[in-house]
Amino acid sequence: MFRKTIIVQFLLWWSYSFALDSTLTINLDSVNKYKIKPVGGVNTNFFLSPEKYNDEQLWIAVEQAKIPVIRFPGGLGNWYDWRESRINTEDRPVLKFMENIVPKSVPLDSIISLAKIHSCEISYVINIYDTDDSIVDLILHLLKEDAPVKWIEIGSENYHKALSDEIDGPGGYLQRAKVLSVLIRENGYKGKMGIVLAPNGVPGKKDYPNLRRWNEVLSDKETDEFDAVILHYYPSVKNLGFKSAIQEGVHELAQVLDAVEKQFPEKEIWVTEWNIGRPANIPESNTMSHAIFSANMLKQFSESEVKLACYHILAGRGWELVGPDRFTIEYESNSDIRLIRRVPYFVFSLFNNMQIDGYIHSGKFQNVEYFILWDEDIVNILLWSESAICIPINIEYEEYTIQFINGIKIQGDLMANNGSLLQGVNKRKILWKENVIPEKVSVPKFEGPGVTHLNFSIKSKDIN
């Protein structure tokens, strides 16, 4: 009996010694200024999702995650009839994935009201195929309703062949965008406007001459009317596989953004859709691994010149932040749907809730990435890793006392999805290994795999 006890104690000591890594000590000596910018926004596409656009559960989730901006009508803006509150594909070319869409009503005024109630600003996607009179009336309506529209996107992904052909290519698109910019300004809109870039250079989409040509045509023309260029960033899962897509997607983002800055040096960059690329309903979607990819992307957006970023997608199917807890991806329109928060949702909640104006710093220790925002009162640190690792955290800052306040973590298997059973691409049901829910952190440490937010106070040592 004594021998067994000794063996157990040794094994516990051995396990703890190798699981607990050396302390991460961070000295806040950086002087890089930081101002809050809306890079933790979300794209909406209520026409393609089974969830109701006005579902109370959905908007509670938006408010609790402090989502700063929603993009509406989203990727289907090119077909949105704002007067009829529906998608209109009649007598117009459509993309293949839209052929079986049944239009649903999503009233603009309802979205405006919900955005106001839940403290969201709006990036509005103009239907450039609409009539001039209708677009003028839209702008006047937005102003009349005091809609929180801070950004206007002149179209969405108009480089796709069906959409591009309808407006005579990139030259025709730019000409149409210029006409609309004049109408929008003349009728009182004072916010910022952006034009659509093609995703040239995005991992898995590097060798498409038509995408390169689209951007070259826009960069060769005078575009002073516009404040920004709009990029959609989807590292291709189809061409690269999930693991390579999330790795290259993070590592090559800075290079892609740098190329855009050089090609359009006087423009802001808005990334109004980003995620892993299709197919969306792969087993890795919405998992802890997907959430860690999201943390990496949010850090990069924060440190870059990107002024606006919206994740794809708030609610939908396959890669949503909030989605239905159902046994299959075959949805029934008349059934009640209980919405659950997928694992990446909690990364957005942690990230948006740590936002403060002040200073910024980031780094990597062993396999743990970290991102820090602080001012004269508070230090917020976000840490994440795919590794099973435990690291105590220590913050130091000149002649100041740093005191740990509290923390929140999500931790779990890299394939944890917060779903129940989901029908896979091969029509077989997959039981996810576990679910992930936020947990309180009582001591300053990071435990992986997962994402952790720690909160510290700063006090001068001269203050008693």
C-alpha cells in the first residue's frame, strides 16, 4: 500500500512539473499608441440563415459580446430590395449558390432599430444594380431614421463573373460607383464610402488573372471620391485544407494588406468579410481550433492599418458565431430553434470586451500568443494556444504596482464545437468531443488549448 502511494505521488509530481511551464513575464515598456477601432464586427446574411433576424437570443448575444458593427444586408446586398425588404433575383443573373434561395423578408427599419437598441453601428452594402432614384430614396430614408450607418460599401464582390458582366467589368463597376458616390453625397450622407477590391493574393487564390486585373483597373483610375477599398479575406479550405488555410491565412495576411496599401496608398482598408473559405460545413468549423485562428486574425487586424473588419458570419450555417442546436443541417422553417454560441463567439466576446484606448503590445512565449491593451488604470491581456500548456503570467510596468483582478477562459479539445450532432459532408452524424463554456480564472495563468482574457489594475507605487 505504501509503495502504491509513493508511485501515485511521483506520477502526480512528474505530470505537474512537465505541464507547468516557466512564467511569462511581460514588461509594459512599449510606447505604441492604440485607439479602439471596429475590427471585431460581424457580417449578417439573414436571408440564408434559418434564424429569425429579430430573435431575442441572437441580439442578447450581440450585446454581450459588444459587437461594434454589423454589416447589412451582407453578401446578398446586390439583390436587396430595401422597399420590399427582400432579396429580388427576378430577371437578373445570379450566382449558382443562390439559385434555390426562397426570398425572406428582412425589413431595413427593423435592422436599424435593433442596431440602435444594442449599440451597433452599421456598414451598409448598396445594391448598385438598383435604380438611381431608389438609391437616393434609400439615403434619404437612412438619414430620416437617424440610422447608425457609418460606412457605405458600393457593392459586394462585384468581381464575380455574373456580377461583373452585368456592369461591363471593373471599368464599368468604377464608373457606376462614381455616379452613386455623387448621388449619395449630394443627398446628405457624410460617412465614409468604399469600393470593392478583388481578393488577389489571398492564400489559395493567388493565381487568378481576372482578380489581379480588377484591382489594376481600379488602381489606375482616379478614385478620390472614395475613402476606402474593401477586401474579403477567405483562405481557401478547398484548395489548401483546413490546417494550411488557418496557418497561411494568418501568416500571409500582413503581406496581402501591405500589397493593398502600396496599390492604394491613400485609402483606408476595410475587410468586411473574413473567415476560412468554403466549404463551410467541415468538421473543423466553429471548433476551438477555428476560434484560435480568429484570435490570431483579430490581433493582426488590431496591429495593422485595417480600419474596419467584419467576421463572416453572425448567424447562419456552417461557420456562424451563433447558430441552431439541431441534429442536422437540414432546417425546418416552422420549427422553434434554440440558438447556441459557437466556440469562436467567445473569442469575439473576450476581444471586444477588452477594448480600451491606450497602448498596444503583443508577443509570443513558447507556444502561447498574447495581445495586450492598457491605459493608466487597466491592463487587458488576451492569450491563446493550441498546445496543452500551463503558464503563470506576471506583468511588470516601471514604477507601478500591477494587481490581478480577474479573468475568463475558454479551454477544451481543439475539435470542440458547442454543437450536438451535426450532419457531416458525407451524410454521417458526428458527435463532437465536448462543449466549451467560459470559466472564471482566479489566478493569473494561461491554460491551453484555449483562449484566456486576464484583467489587471495599475497603481503608482507613490499612491498609498
